[in-house]
Amino acid sequence: MDVLAGLLEGPRARGAFMIRACFEPPWAVRIADEAPVSVMIMVRGEAWIVPEGEQAGHGAEPRLVRPGDVAVARGPGHYLVADDRRTEPYAEIGPGQVCTPLNGAPDGHYAGLGMRAWGQRGGSAQMLIGTYQMRGEITGRLLDALPPLLVLPTDVWDCPLTPFLAEEIGKDEPGQDVVLDRLLDLLLIAALRAWFSRPEAAAPAWYRAMGDPVVGPVLRLLQDDPARPWTVASLAAEAGVSRAALARRFNDLVGEPPMTYLTGWRLALAADLLRDSALTIAAIARKVGYGSAFALSGAFKRVYGVSPQDHRTGAS
């Protein structure tokens, strides 16, 4: 499997929150919904996206987005979206997309404007927003690869999906929610593919290690055949190096031992299969390298905090 394809095959929106937001300066909204990922496209006007708290502490810088720019924000950190970095927020969007007025703003200062539209009527600034509601809709390995905030300006990538999304977001046709879910998936995948091609992209260590002549082939073996009963010794034999040399080089480049990486990869694949296939848990266990459903369940719960069945039904 192509490593980038394996990373990007994960997004599966289910009932995603989609909206056209309209504002008139001065305007500012604090986003505290703690959703795993939000995608924002500036259609008209400009906006500052300002990370707060832990995100800002991890080096996420405020970014100005202009018409056509695409921004991807990773939760659960909070951030401000505003016409100016100094504007105090007039509302906070909390979990479940509940809007609370702030700083003396009256109820209804920002209000529903019709089908999937919100904000102020006739606002000179307009943004399309799509939000994944649950972490289970985005694979853990993709979330780990994302920075807190990334912005793709139009001079880097002119998004061909924007006009289509702008048209579809206001429709109320049969199956419209499913259409918008798939559009959001396509938009996120296209944005991340463009971002990964940029020199400034902070790709995860395992992604960078794919270019190493020893570790790269080992990573591909693990990704292509996770069900095989791999050991460090068998991987070293495939790579043509000693067991100690492989263990040291893999840990240096990837940041964890080969068997730890394999466990994470197997469980990530299991999480995807639980969500997107009708295979039994026992069949999934065999497919990703566990001898039984019981063995998979124990490992899965240690890492994800829920059982495979709860993950499948959306309890995660």
C-alpha cells in the first residue's frame, strides 16, 4: 500500500456539521467544540484563526486566511476565528455546536439564517465550515500526523471542490447529508495531500523514515502484511541487517521499536475495519495479526479505551 494512501484513506464523516458562516466586522467567535478536525474555506473577506491555550503553547501561530484559502484545525484545542486578532469574541461554540453569547452580546447576535447558514445576514465575510463530530471518524494515525493548524493559501492550491461545496451546502435534497459528508472527506483528503507535498509539512517520523534504505522497506513489510507473525529477527533478516542494528535504526528514525509500531498499525487497521466493514471481530482479529477476538479486544481496549464492539457502534 502506498504510505500516503494508507494515511489518507481514514476520513469517514458521519452526519458532519456543515455550515456557511456569515459575519460583519467587528466579529469574533471562540471555537471550543473540541471536535477532532474542522475544515474551513474562506469564500469572501478575511479572517484570523488564533490558537489558544495548549495549541498556542505547542507553537501553533495565528494565521490570516483570505478568499480561497483552506484551513484545517485539529482538536480538541480551542481557537478564535475573528476579523481582527484584537476583537473580543461575541460567542463561543461549545460541544454539540451549542452557541453561547459572550462579552455582553445579546441572544441572537449570531443566529440561524436558513438552510445550513449562520451568523449575520448580509455579512461581508463568509466562510464554509465542515466539522467531524467524533474522533472515530478520523483514524488516530491521521490525527497524529496533523499539526494543530495548517493553512493552504490559494497560491499553493486552488481548491476545485469549493464552488461545488458552496452550492451543495445550501441544498435540502434527499440524501443531502451523505453528499456533504463525502464532500468533506474529499476536501480534507485533497487538502492534506497538498500539504504533505509542502517542504514545511511536519510529517510524522514514520512517514519520513520511509525514505531510509533499511527502515523504509521494513515499514512497508509491516504495513503490507500486518497479519504475518513478525519478530525483530525476521524483519532484520528481510532487511539484510542484524537484529540489533535494525532495532537501533528503527527506534532512532521512527521514535519507537518495530514491535510497538506494528501493534499501533494493527490496531489502527482494526479500528478502520470495525467502522467500515461488516467483518466479525474474530475475522478482523485474524486479518490484522491477532489469534482471537479476545486477544484483539484486550489490546484494543488498552489503547483506545473502549472495546472493539463499542468502537464499532460509535461509543468511542
